[in-house]
Amino acid sequence: MLRDITIGKYYNGSSLIHSLDCRTKLAGALLYIVSLFFVKDPILFIPCLVYLLILYRLASIPWHYILKGLRSIVVLLVFTFVFQSLITSGRELFSIGFLSVSYEGLMKAIRLVSRISLMILMASLLAYTTTPTQMAAGLEKSLGFLEKLKVPVHEMAMMVSIAFRFIPVFIEEVNIIMDAQASRGVDFYSGNVFRRMGKMMPLVVPLFVSAIRRSAELAMAMEARGYTDAGNRTRYRELIYTKKDRTAYLISILMFLLILISGLLL
Amino acid sequence: MIRASNVVYSYLKYGRTGEEPVSVRALDHVDLEIERGSFISIIGHNGSGKSTLAKHFNGLLFPKEGTVWIDDLPTDGKGNLAQIRQKVCMVFQNPDNQIIGATVEEDIAFGLENMQVPTEQMQERIDRSLEAVGLTEKRNENPGCLSGGQKQKTAIAGAVAVSPQCLVLDEATAMLDPRARREVIRVARKLNEEEGITVILITHFMDEIIHSHRIFVMDHGVVVQSGTPKEIFADPGLLEQYHLELPPVTKLAFGLRQKGLPLELPVLEPEELLKQLLRIRKGGGAC
């Protein structure tokens, strides 16, 4: 269970997609996801999928990573598919007992499942090619205008990137605490759901204590290194758009319009 | 470089709810002076106030009485903190709780970003500090995947990049294995000798301090002894009194002397002991 969590899906590489500014990738992914909502005819999902596969190829991400992205939502997809085909009424295709599947239901199910899968695949591609730090920096810069409205964008971005930094640290800590408790006879794996939740308490309390202690130490270390809340810092990696980004923007917008128009026409 | 005069620091310790908090005096009229370019060690058992003192050197804590001067800047929390933190950098005990960046490089950049170093200068400074600690080939790694010693060296590199005059290692070796500890100390000595950075080493490992120019011994918030390693280690009874132990080699030499070997005490390094033993054998000494 907890031991199997792998976070930080980043796939280390130096492909074209990796080298794009993360704001470009973020915008591209968003445009693609939005455009999927305009697709009605299931046939149209095929070019959408092809576009996505080309992007995966460009990012030199191994094919099995595509399936890996979908595996976590397989249950959701199956569930959606079955329910959508059953509950939608219309021309009956076939029926098993009192359950009947209609043509409209089937189409709707295909549409929904394809849409969710493609959305997840695009989001995974973004995660595979962008580190959390880059993502935080990109969001900070894109949302920088909100600073004028007194939204603490910089602080929030800093919190997000620190949170990501500490996920592996806390997972390791959970494992240590679990081992320590298990060695004293706590059995985390038996009993019903409520029992098992109760057994989590001796895990949660020490974890919280250590998290608070850690954050105090981290805050002190950050202060010692000259971090202040004034926010007037320089940047090691300036986010600068290059020619590649312009081309990528162009392709993303073109693709968006293409899907949008064909989706509205068909 | 650093001067502390009559420094007192106390904090309130809260017991169980309902009990009155008691005032604990962590530093009790501390006076000391640290010369530029020297390698200083501060030793003492747990709770002797050595870490509290270290935090005064960087403006993390301010004295309740007395003054700490960094060069000519008093650490009173009135505006010169940024300057002080650029002059004196600290490395703490737990490597996981002081690394902020997602890669080694990014972490080293953190301090530079805070000090508002222009972006164009950063690459060169990062390159130099990576080289100084010997982590150049790890620059793009995730700090989480490094060993404890490498993490501490990352933290040291982050400090060195700011080009401080003084580096405080606040029990920076306490969580490391012996080999990583030696490695971190080696880097600190190198920075001291080659870059002229004043190093203040806070530790309770006696073998780490034998090369220091000066040692301060602390007990109950008071600097009880100071001197060169030879002076401090000359009297084993003195250290015992403060719950500290001699380095193993020094202890061995004491034992041998008690058994009648005419050794010149104190002996700090294995090579020195060996040399003395060989001399005794050649001269046909007591044994």
C-alpha cells in the first residue's frame, strides 16, 4: 500500500518536449484538454490520439509509460463505460436480462472513456517532461499578475515546490514508523476498514510530530540562508521563451482550432 | 572576525499545562573572540549551549544581554541581517531538513537567489562551489538520492557559493557515518586552508577537532576552557569533568604512559604516536 506509492513521475530526458518552457507545455496541455470537450463524433478521437502519440514520440518516452499512465484509472474507465452504456436510453442494441444497451449509450460511453483517457495521457505527458520545480516556477510566473491583487503567488509556489521535495522524505519516514510499530506487534493489514483506520493512529501522530519538527528546522535553515518574506530574489533559471516555444504555441493553437472546428461541424 | 562579549541567552521552558514556565539560561556571560582565517572548534556535551552560541553568529538568535559582533556589525536584528548572513553561513545537523532545491544545482542557487546575486554570475559561482566540495558530477542529481555525506557537502556548497568569510558547521557531522564524517571535515579544512574561510566546527566527536587552531570547551552555557588541541588534551581529567572523552589515540597514549612508556603527551594523531614509539624502540627506552 503506502510503500508502493511512486510520486514524481518525471522521466529524465533531454528531448525537444523536455526543453520547452514549462509555460508552453502547460498552455499546450490545457488547450488540448479543453478542445477534447468539443469532440462529439468518436471517430474524431483517433486524430487526437495520433497527435498525442506523436508528442510522446517527440518526448522520447517509452511506449509502456503510456499504459502506465492509464493503469491507475482503469477501474474508473471500466465503471464509466458500463454505467454510461446501461443508463442511457435510446435505440436498443442488445439486452441481457433486464439490462439493455442502447446505441446512444454506447456512443456516449465511448466518448466519455476516450475523453478521460486522452486527458489523463496529456496530463501525464506534462508530468513526465516537467519537474515539479519547473512547474512551480512556471505557475509562479504565469500567475505573477495576481501579485497585484495581493495574492501571495511566490509564497504559494515556494510551498508547492517544498511540498514536492518532502514527499519522498515523508514516505521514507512512514516506512520507518510502520516498521517500528510492526516490530512491536501492530498488525496494519488485518481487520475491517474501521479497525485498520484505527491502527493508523499510532502512525499519524509520530508523523505529524516529525513533520512539525522538520518544518521548524527547515524554516531556520532557510532563514540562515538569507530567505526573507520580502520576496526580492533573483532567479537562477530565468524562464525565457525561445523560437521552439513559439513554434510549439503555434502548433498547439492550430491543433486546438482544428479539433474545435471539426468537433462543432461533425 | 567574530567577537562575543558578555553574551547571555535565556529562554522559557514550558512544562505540563498549568505549570509556570521556567527560565533556562542557555548562554551565561560568554566572551570569546574568533580570528579571521582560523579553524575553531566548540565542544561540549548535549545541552552545553554550543549550538545556541552558533546560532548567535548568524543572527538566528539575538543575545538577551551583551553583544555579538561580526566584523563591525552587531547582531541586534536591526537591518544588517542580510549582510551578516552573507558573511557567516551555517550548515546544520540534518541534511534532509536544510536542502530546498530539487537538484543539487538548484539547491546551491537558493542562497544566491536570496542574496540577489545577478543571474549571469550564478552559473560560475555554482560551478566553483561544486568543484570546491567535489560534487561536480552530481550537479543534476536529486539531493534525495545522495548519501548523507554528499547531502552535507551539497549544503556546504550552498554556503560556499555565497562566498562567506565564515562557515559554521553546527553538528553537521552528527548524523553521518565515520567515512562521510572524515570527508566533510576534509572539505572544511580544505576551504579553511585554500580559501581562507574561517571555520567554526561544533561537534562532540573529539577526533574531528585535533587540527583546529583553537578549541573552546562549553559547559552549562559557559566557556570553561579554551586553548590549542595540545593544551586541551593535556589533561584527561579536565575533559572528563565536562563529560567529554579524549580522542582514541590520545587516550591510548595516556594509557601507555601510565604503563611506563616515556611518551611525550598529549599525542593527537596516530602517525605521531607511531613516530614516538619507533623512537623509543630505537633508543632502547623503558620497554
